[in-house]
Amino acid sequence: MVICQRCLDEIVPLENAAMPGRTVVQWDKDDCEDLGIIKVDLLGLGMMAALQDALELARQRGRGFDLAGIPKDDAATFELMQKADTVGTFQVESRAQMATLPRMKPACFYDVAIEVAIIRPGPIGGGLTHPYLQRRSGREKVTYMHPDLEPVLARTLGVPLFQEQMLRIAMVVAGFDGSQAEELRRAISFHRSDERMKKVVVKLRAAMTERKVAAETQEQIVHALSSFALYGFPESHAISFALLAYASCWLKVHRAPEFYCALLNNQPMGFYSPATLMKDGKRRGVMFRPVCVVRSEVACRIEEDGSIRVGLAYVRGLHRARAAALVEERNRGPFAGLADFLKRVPLQKTERRVLARIGALNFPGEQRRSTLWKVEGLWDGDSLLAGAEGQRSSPAPLAAMNPLERLQADYEGTGVTTGPHPMSFLRAGLGAITRASDLARVRNGRIVVIAGQVICRQRPGTAKGNVFISLEDETGVANAFVRSELFEKLRLIITHEPFLEIEGPLQNKEGVISILAQEIRPLDAPARMETQSYDFR
């Protein structure tokens, strides 16, 4: 967004954007800043919408809260973080964050700001993350690159984690004034140029040399600056993000139905699919109920007993406008039965079929295959066929779906299921497989086999080609570390198989549990399931 006093085309050249009705400035935003034009960056976050929705849901249920009034010292919230039970929360739900939280053990709000900032390419690539954690645990002595930097770095145990600290370091050690510090800030921003960075480093070195700063200290400071050029957080940004991270964790602890319902209504967002979010909520005691044309709204909603009813928006192939029309028609009067529903709600054949397959048309006395049979014979798109008014059509000759078939239909029709986890159907046929919930009781270094549905594959740029895989079973999530050589060898299996079996030694360090993969095998799924996973993003 660019702000100026006169017409914008008198200040900068404009052009039409690809989106109709939109205009863009032809100049780069950094060039606009060089010319003194005021620039405002707006960052849209899905979690902000989810928090707003959760707040409204809580208000409707008489459990209202004020985001600004959430206590910042809630013990249960910090316990959740320390256990890395953060699926679905903001910023602290990634695999890297979950591996850091038990070591970091955040115990106050500022700790959350540090947690948000420390798992970034800048601190990780610059070798700042490990020293901070070592110092925090008391395994390493707190030291400072220069004696004068203690006031600047004391809050972060001598490790520069924030952009503001980098600017203060330059001002304290090199004597930079405000304009030089601003030049440094722009050089270490994410979109900086190598040329600009080199010029600033030359000035910084010259100033430090003039002040007789030791060569070793100079190298430490320049290295830290270069790391921030990869992407370092301003402290103000980290604190803003920490507020959302803390609030989402507080909601998960104290307003779980509202938290999960809001998340499901604001997809896609975050690291995990709606199916994984629902299983996580179920393990925390939240009940989820399937799509039902008698009870479901377009969006997910919380029912009187605190359970979450999956919304019609999750039905694949059901046009949103027809879902809204369905709810509107139902509000005029309840449906008397399947025939009444089909008569009053005009749907396409494919929409009728998917609603029947997922059990959304299970009126009293009906089951999925009987409704499938009847929707094919009761309604021809214009009028009810003969005998339909009184539900006198011939009985369905099809056997009822078994639990596995219902599960498959759920995934195909909605991408989620309120029924058992797929692994519960595989468990009896597996060998010595350790469940995710049992890993904490396994001795460190012992060879174990884990198995589950792949919900996340990550290969961050700072991992040197290594891959992190998360497998979900009916008890929780197990994590595996795959070395780059093994990943390249088994790339097709790892990237294409929805269910995997991974064998290797268990590593339990400071409460962070992972399997060092030595063997990876595909696991035959009980049925074809269109599952989602967060892959390489």
C-alpha cells in the first residue's frame, strides 16, 4: 500500500494488475522507500481469522473471553508448549518447533517470543539456536562478543536473536549513528542485495577497526549479521507473533471446542490437514459428529453438548450455494424423511450420491447403501418417481457398509472422518509395531518400528537435505529423521506412499523423541484413502 498526497500516477508509474480492478506500482518497493514514499506492509494471517471466530463461538456459548485479557502466566498453557502438544496452534506447530519446545521449556511470555524467533533460517544457519539452548539449560556459560554488549544481549543470554539487537550492536561497538543503523537494517532485510550488504559490512569493519575491536569479535559480529540476512526477526514482530501463538495455545487448553471448530472453518492453514486436527482434538476429549442434512450448517458448528458438527462445506462436490439453499430450506421446516428432503432440495445426481455415501442422508431407518439405492430411484431431477411419496420404493438389495467401507467413503467424500483412525484397522495384522503413545517409555537407543499415516514431510533448507517425517496412528504422532542418503534411495516410497513403516533406533533427548530411520517400507492401506499431508512447504 503506497500513500501520497496527490494522485498516485503523478508520483510513480502504474500498470494494471492481472486481477481485474487492481493496479500495481511498477517500481520495486525498495525503490519507493529510497524516494521517501511511505510504504505500509499488511500481513494477512489465517490464525487471526480463526481466533476471531473462536472468540465469537465462545461468546455465543456463554464462555466469552477478551484476547487482551487472556492471562499471560497460565501454567496449563505453558505445560502444553513444554510437552510440544501444539498441533493446530500458531507458529509453534512445525516439526522444528516441536523439537525445540521441550528443550526451551517456555515459562513466560517473552520465552514464547524467543521460541518464535529462534526457529528461523537466520538463527539456525548462523549457529545461534544451539548456543542459546545450551546456555538456557546451563550447559554453556553466558558470554558476550564484546563487554559493552551485555546490556544489549542480556535478555537473550548473549546470543543476538533479534534485528533490533543487531542494530544496537552496530551502534555500540562500531559507533553507527541512526542513519547508518537504518542503512544496516535495510541491508539485512529479507530482500536485501548482496551489493548493499557488502557495502555496509565494509563500513562496519572500518568503524570497528578504528575503535580497535578485536578481529575475532569482528568476525563474530559480521557472521551474525550475515545470518540475519537469511531472515532474522525484529523483536517487535516476534512479540506480535508470540501473542497469537500463546493465545492459540491458551484456546487449545481452555476453549478446545471453539478452537478446533474455528480451525476447521478457516482451512487451509497451518501444517496439518483437517483430518489430523480432528484426531488431535479427539485425543483431547473433543467429540466430532459427521455431516448430516438434518443437523449440519454450511460451516462447522458446536452443538449443545459441546461436540463439533462437521459442516456441509466439507462435502466434496456439493456446491456451496446449494449447501446454503439446503440449510435455508430446512429452516422453513424440518425434513420429514428422505423423499421429503429430495423433493424440497434440488441437487445434482453427483451431490445426492456423495451425501448418501458419507451417511449425511441417514434418516431414521436408513443406512448409507439404502439411501444410495433410494436416491438413484426416487428422484429423476424434476419430480419424485412413482411410489416415492410414501417411501414405498423397493427395499435396497445392498448390504450395509462395514466400518472399513464407511471410513473409505468418509475420506473420499469429505477428506475427514469422525470414525476410527485408519491405523486401527491395520493394527491387528502388524507385527511388533510400537504405538506413538508408547514411545516415551522406550529406552533411548533401542531399535523400534513405528507405522502410521503420513501427515507431514519436511525438508527445510537448513537441514542439509535431511528429511523429517511425521506418522500418525490411533494414539498420536511419531516422528522420524531420514538422512539425505536414505531419502534419495527411497525417494519414491517416501514421497508417494500414504502409509509407512519406519525402523530405527529411538532417540530421546530432553523429552524430544524421534526415530533415526534405517529402513522404510510402504504399509498397505486397508483401503484407498484420499488423505492429505503437509509436504515440503
